[in-house]
Amino acid sequence: MKSVAGSKWGANRDLLLGYYRAAILGKINYGCSVYGSASSTQLRKLDPIQNAALRIALGAFCSSPVLSLQAESGVPPLHVTRSKLVCRRYQAIQHSSRHHPLPVLFEEAGVILSHPAWPVRSHQPLLIRALWAYRSLSLPPPLRQPLPSVPPTPPWRDLSSLVSFCLSESFDKSQDGHLAPALYRELSDTVYAGYLEVFTDGSHTTTPAASAAAIYLVDLSLCQTWRLAALHDSVTLELFALFKALAFIKAHLQPQKVVIYRLSGSIAPYCVPQGTWIPSHVGIRGNEIVDRAARLALTSAAVETLPLQEATCSRLLTVASGKAWDSELAAELPSSTLGAYRTDSSCHPWARSTARALDVALNRLRIGHVGLASHLHRLRLVPDPYCQWCRDQEETIAHFLLHCPRFHSMRTELRDRLSVLGVRDFTLPVLLGGVGPNSPLRYPVIRLVCVFLRKSRQLHRI
């Protein structure tokens, strides 16, 4: 990485971080589910490798705090990454084939999933480490769901004829709202005349968190609903409704032609006897009924047991791991200089520059470790902390950007241009943070600050 970038030249931050993730971090994490049982003292020996890579990518000083480097680059600590990978490995084992030996060993271990216990000062196996990681993230560990070694449907079989998009291809949301019901009635009277009509729908809310699915058989005037765990995603809810509809048809009805109308088009690749996606439930009685039933089921007391799918487990793990790390940053960043500009690991693209020298300067100014006299004096690299032009004021970041008379004319020009944009506050959080994370002025403010840094001709010192 040092051979392709320096503090004033070379590759940009994104390219360097991408190279680190692809070529270095992958090697560090390889086999972490095995060597993760080592002591924390041994595992911490890997941290300097990542810290050095982040300093090169950001162009930061060796004295820069590790927490600031991780927050500014968006790269979590190695222990966070290891915990997530251990959970994913455990998840893959739980979804492996029924002939896999590790699930059998897990069951024979007799470990209680909700309260895993292991002798103190002993190497923890993968099962214990994964369960403790899930517990720290407040996530339920995935249950055993063995997958068949051979898929039930041959990969060469064409299933496209079983799913119809004739309604969605003719429907445009900008058109009259009566078009969808008219198209549905035309299909029902022509293509699907004599078919048993079944409507399915899944519903999900976040406040409060709840999930439900429903089916409605038009000819039987029968509606069934199920409430599921709130962690399930919309695709799982739609597939569950399809499964229940097919199971009911197979168990209680004679063999006949069936058409299943789905309100969502997100599950088109999945096979049904004959499926048609409906783009709108307004004006279509069957869809209105099944949609209302699914919403009512959100408040049901009985919850259907359905194990989380592997994709859902991965998504929840990624989200929970990110939130846990952001909570650590929110608690520790306020004590650092970077805490004035960010409180989490979210990306701040406005605080960047395509020029390597300016990007490094912005990183150093935000982190608070720069080549100005005040910081160099703390490292005992210069005899005094005073500005070389003022001699009675310490050369801090605030003095350089806000007060030093050497750059008065350039500062006045910067202030005037910010006033034209409507920015009245001339403070470090505004200049280096871009007014705010949601302000439309954050990009032009950072660009104007970069112009000031270029005109000051002090990039080599920052």
C-alpha cells in the first residue's frame, strides 16, 4: 500500500481501503472460526496490521487514535469482524445438510442455547463463541434447518411458464386507477376462466414490529391468517403465504386448475401451479380482503413458529453488528477530536476530495493530529507550540483556520462565500463537518474549505 500512495500523491482512499479488504483483511480473517479460540493477548497481535493499513489509506499520523481511524474509514475492529464471521459460520452449519457431523456434535454437547456455559480460562469452541456473540447482539441463534443435498427441482427445468406478468406489463401507476380491476376481470373471464382463484399477501410493520401472512379462496369464501415473528422479511412472508395456500389446496381440495394471485412481485422466481402478479389491490375485491386480513393478523396473540431463513439471519446479523459497533463509537468518540464531526461509522462522502493531498489534509484536520506546531510540540518534535507568524499564540487547528492573521484575506474570502450560501457560523464543526449530515450545503462548504487550504499553501505542513 505504501508503494501506491503517499500523503501527497497516489491512489485515493476508497481504492486503498478496497485493496486492504480484498488482499489483506481476507487473509487475516481466514480460519478465524478456528483460531478465534486463542487468548485475547494473541489475537491483539493482529490489530497493528489493520491499524497500519488504515493510517496509510487515510494518510494519518502514527499518533492518530485507532478509534478515529476506524470510524473515519468505516472499517470495524478485528474482534467485531471475527464475532460476525463466527456467527455466520455457525449459521452455515445450522443450515447444512442433515449428514453434516457438526450439528450432531452440537446437540451432543448439551449446551443450553439461551445460557451457554463453559469453564473459565479455557479455550471456547465454536459453538460457545457463536452463542455468546448472538447473545451480545440480542439476536436469537438460528435453529437447525437441514437443507436437502439434492434440490427438489432440476436446474434445467424451465419454470417461467408457471408465472404470469401479463397484468403488470399492461399496468402503469400513472394511469387511471380503474385499469387494474378491468385487466383483472378480463383475465379472470378469459385466460383463467374455471380456475380456482386464490389470493395471498404478507404484511409487515415496524411500529410496532410485527409480521403476518394471509390467504383467501374466492370460491369457498375462506380466509386464513397467521402471525409470524417480527424478524421475518417481506419475501419470507409472501413465500409462507404461498406455501400455506398450496398446502391447503393439496390437503382439502380435489385436483383442479388453480391460479394464485400475489400482491407482491418480489417472489416471481419461485414456482407456483399458476401465478399472476397483481400490481394494485384497489378495486380488486380478493386482494382487498386478503390485504385487510393480513393487517388484522398483525395483532393476533398466537404466533406461528417459523425458523428464520439463512438470508434473513445474515441480514439481521449485519444490521445488529453495525448497530453494536455504532453504539461503542457513540460512547467513545465524544472524547476525541473526531467526535465533533461524527458519532457513528456512517459514510461522510462530502468530507472527501479527489485530490490526494487535500483528502489527507481533511482527514488529519478532522482526526485532530496534524503537522502544526501545537501537535508536533506534544510529540517533542519542535521546541515550542507557537505559530511562526504570531509567536504568542499556539498553532492549533482552530488558530490556523479561524484566527491566524497570516491568512486573513483568504479567510475573509471564505467567510464571504459561505455567507452567500447562507452559512453564518464560522466554526470548526461547520468548516470540517460540512454544516450537518443532512444539510444540502455540506458539499459546497467542504469545497470552499479545500480552496482555502490550497491558497494557504500549507498543505505540506498539515
